[in-house]
Amino acid sequence: MGSPLVLLIAAPTKLSSSLAPGFWNITQTHHRQARKYGERGYSPAMTQTEKHNNILQTDLLIVGAGPAGASLACFLAAHGRTGILIAAAPGTADTPRAHITNMAALECLRDIELEQECRNAGTDSKHMEHTRWCRSMAGEEFARVYSWGHDPKHKGAYETASPCDHIDLPQTLLEPILVKRATHAGWTVRFNTRCVRLSRPSPDVILSEVLDELTGQTYFIQSRYLFGCDGARSQVVRELQLPLIKKPGQGLALNVFVRADLSHLMENRSGNLHWVINPEEEEYPAWGKECIVRMVRAWDEWMFIFLPQPGADLKADDMSATNEEYVARVRKVIGDENIEVTLLHASKWWINEVVAERYSDGGNVFCFGDATHRHPPFNGLGSNTCIQDAFNLAWKVDYVMSGKAGKHLLDSFDKERQPVGMDIVTRANQGLRDHYGWQKTLGLLEDDMEKTREILAEFEDPGEKGRLRRKAFREGIENTTTEFHGLGIEMNQKYVSNAVYLADQGEAPPAPKDTVRTLQVTTYPGRRLPHAWLNTRVPGKKISTIDLAGHRRFCLLTGPGGQAWKDAVKAVGEKLGVEVVAYSIGWKQDYEDVYFDWAERREVEDDGCVLVRPDRFVAWRSRSVIEKPEVKLEEVLRNVLSL
């Protein structure tokens, strides 16, 4: 695994009124510039007047360089927008916190041609085949389930959902990819730089006081837009006083990151998540009754996530131990004393259930990512949601800044993404609770060890008592598959906002019975554009409907008999100054519906149309061709863009 990316850029003493002269791209001149500025020096006791004389100006300021902030910089850069990205951390992530990268997030990165680089850096889906329950990594196995689309019963749904596949991409590898892309595209990145406070001299101006933690110097950055992507302790959220919806947390957990070669064990145990439990174990550290062993890199880097006895009320100090104690417990969990274990990092974290009531101040400050949704890692929704938040926002900011849209388009960000945040926080915490069933059947929730032994003995009973116990355990394990096959929670986002045209659409299709597991394929406005593989009349490389859309522009899809739509949308796009591409799909059209999947999924007639936003969500559709299509399309686009 590569080292964290660290960018050290010195703060100039005389700051210019424009961005470019005052900031420096990443070149070999940095150290020379840093020495030069260091000789001039700054006094930590700089007066308030001196501070206000040192104001950097930029259109866009992002606070936080994790998956949320760094991906936003990449998406904005794809629109030709650059600015300043600051982070309190000394560099990119030094521990592999988030790791599951799902199809929805990869589709966003695919839009800016980063998918393949992420796939090359991550671990292929084939190593994510199972989730297991066992006594130790080397020992007996209680159960296993297929994960992340590998279940034969679910493979078709996963292939229907997207042209992308899940990968395991630790945050330590994702963040450098994003930060590198952002800097190469013109963004200035400053680590060791913390946002201290905000003020608003005028409605359209934000003044951010920031602290360079290397020099102790504070200075100001003036921006038109500010994006708070600064994590669970977000200073921007505090400054805006955004109300948070908090539910009681579920305690503490401990991450122990190690290097240990387990490749000889994994041939018959492939999978990236392994629950290790010993129900009858009487002597164990308070912080380590259970353990989830998570693959970081196949098969020699691992995160051991230790959990206390279910229901235990531990304080932070109770989760602390010496490095030797951590390593000893890791060895016990592995179950093979001959394996060399190197401790790389240990940290504890709170299992939160928190979401912000709103993601914006109603003006030009926006918060998202862990700043607004905080939850445990179950279902692997965290960084994926951060990336999708950023993808949703980037095109709207660019369109407003370029005059292609009215400022009220930005109101749709909160309306569309806050409900998604609420859903994923609820789901992730329920994902943890979904494990209580099998824990109960194994006696893990009992305080009396004698009672636990009685429960475990029932598994051996060949009669009715054993049958019921084994059935309850099987049902408990099956109940956890909401975590590992959550296509619905990953892909079924529903947007209802001013950026979606619903006036003539009728009622939305009913939600699937299982909203967590079941993919809903529909072109109803506010839903994700369905994926379907297409080709040309003379077959070439196949292309997804996903790839026809996106790329920072609107897209209209029609079919035979839909030429009027193509002509109309071209005229309307030119009139409004908005780029709209149009394609016809079907018999001898621009693209052939070779598998007839698009005909099944489009929910409009051949001569109907589906209008798709730059983020690949449906803006509007018409079931068939209509009179005066140009008038209708102009009405729709003006509404969607708040013109």
C-alpha cells in the first residue's frame, strides 16, 4: 500500500487579489518558495488589521480533502472550475477507513475517467466473494454467505444495475487518486490548514479564517462558495449551526490495522469480511469480545475491528491497551501463532447515528459527506454517499456560475441529498442491529456463561430443540444479507425537487417490497437512468446508456419516430445556451438495442423520450411524441434549471 500523499505549500506573505499569483502549483520550486517565505516570516501575534490585509480570493473553497471534498474538486475540475482545497490533516488518509466502493460511486468516477485507475488500485470483486462467521481465521467456520453480488440468486440484478462492479478500495488509496487528479487539474491543495471561523461581509461573499498549523499563522480566504466536507467534527457545520438529528449511539469500536500474511488460509476462505466469535470464551479484553476481520489488501493487510460484549457500556479509556495486548489479541483471532503480525495503527471510534436536518445555509455554503451523515460502516455506504453528494452538487454549481441556471437550482441539493443521508444513516445502523439475531442464538447476549453453554449444546441436539436452534441461527445469518446485498439502498435514490419536472408525470411507481435489497429500474423523473448495453449496427465495442449520458451535459434518449425530439432539443439547447446531446436507440438508429433491454426498461414508446440531467438522473420523460416538442422541452429545461 502506498504512503499517504502529503502536500506542503507555504503561505505567501503578500497575498494577491486573484487566485493564480498567490498560490503555487506542485513543482520543484516549492521548497525554494518555502524557504523564501520562511525568511520573511510571520508573527503568530499578527494583528487583526494585518490578518485582514492578507486575504486570498477564490470562487471556490473546499474545507476537507477526504472522499467528499477531494471528489468535489475533481468533479468541478471536469467542468473547468478550480479553487482552493484545505484540510486540517497532514496529508491523505493514513489508515484504510472506508473501503467498499459500490457501483453508484464508480459510475460517478467513470464520468470523469477515474474508474479504471480506481479499479487498478483496488482489490477485485472476486476477493469479496463471501462474508464468514468463524472461531478464528484458521479455525472452525459457523457459516458463510455470498456478498456484493456473488450470490447466484442476485448476480442478474447486479448486472442489470450498472456497467460497474464493486471493488474494495481503501481510503488510503482512493484519496491520493482524487487529490492527484484535483491538483493536476489546477486545484491548490493545502494540508495542515484548519478552518477556524466564518463570516459573511455581504450575501454573496464568505470570509473564512484559516490557520496554518505548521507556522501558527492565520489568514483569510474570501470565496463565492464554501463547501464543508470536513468530517464528523465539522467546523463548518458548527459555524453554520446546522441542526443535527441525533439518535443514541451504539457504543465504541476499536480498529487495529496490521500486516499479516494470511494467504495460505484464504484459498478456502475467500472473502473480505470475517466475523470471529468464541461464545464460550470466558477471559477476553473488555474491548475485544467479538472481532470483524476486514481485508485491506489481499491477503497481507487487515483491519481487526474489535467490539465489546453486545450491550456493554464502555468508556473510551476501557478501549485502550498496549500495543503488545493488541497484537496478542490479533494472534488469538487469527488462530495461528506462527504468523508474524506487525501492528500498523490502532484507533477507537464511536458508532454514531447522526444526520443534519439540512445541508446548506440556504445560500452559498454547502455541507456534505461525514460532516452531515455519520454512521457505522455497515452496507459500505459512507464514502460512496460522499462521492455521490459531490457529483450531484458539482454540475449545479457550474451551471449557476456560468449563467446556464438560476441560483435556485442549488436549492435542489439539500432537497435531493438530505433524504439520502437520512436513509443511509438509518440503514447502516440497522445493518449493525441486524446482527443481533445470530448473536442471540449463539448465546452471545447472555450474561451467564452457564446459560451460554446450554444454548451452544442445543446445536448438537438431533431432536426438536436442536432443529429449532439451528433454524434460528440460519435465519439470523440470512437476516444480515441486507448488508451484503443492498442494491436497493445503494441504487434506488429518489429525488423530488425543483430540478426534476413532475408536473405531467402522474404518481411515482410504488417502492419495491424490499427497499434495501431490491433494485428498482425506472425512468420516472428523479430516478437513476437505467443501464442497458447497446451497440452499433455493425457491432463494435458495446456501450452503456450510462455512458451516453452524463459528461457535464444534458442528454435526450429517443427511438424510431423520435427525430422531432432530437431537432427540438438541439434548438432549445442553443436558445438557452445549454449543451444537450441526443441519441436514438433502436432499429437502424444511432445505437442498436441489441439485447432489447432498453425497450424493456425505458417505460416510453419508440417515439417517446427520456431527458437526463448531467448527473445521470432523469429530469423528465414523455411517453410518446407530442405536438410542439420544442415548446415543452423549453418549459421543462427552464423549470429544471430555475431559469
